[in-house]
Amino acid sequence: MREARRHGARHTAATALPILRVPDRTAVGLMVRSTPPTKKQGTDEIRRDLAQQLTALLRNDD
């Protein structure tokens, strides 16, 4: 994936997180570029759930 596309995807996600009512602290934690291994375990499930919500939002699914 080109760096420009990845960067655009980060901006899209950062814009969509408030729309999905993700708490600010959670959003910041998800948007950091590196995650310590101890925190990664807890965020994987959150990231998957938010990815599904973001996909539905972008597809305009109800």
C-alpha cells in the first residue's frame, strides 16, 4: 500500500471515530503509530470492532 493511501486512511479513521462516538482517550490510543506489546492485547478486539463500524459507516449500511 502506498504511503499516501495509508496516510489518507488514517485521516478518514480520525474523522470517523467521533462520528462513531468513540471516547477521545480511546481514539487517541487507537491512532498512535506504535503500541507497546502489553497494551496491544486489549486493543486488538477494539480495533476489529471499530474497523467493522467504520466499514459500515463508509458503506452507509444501516
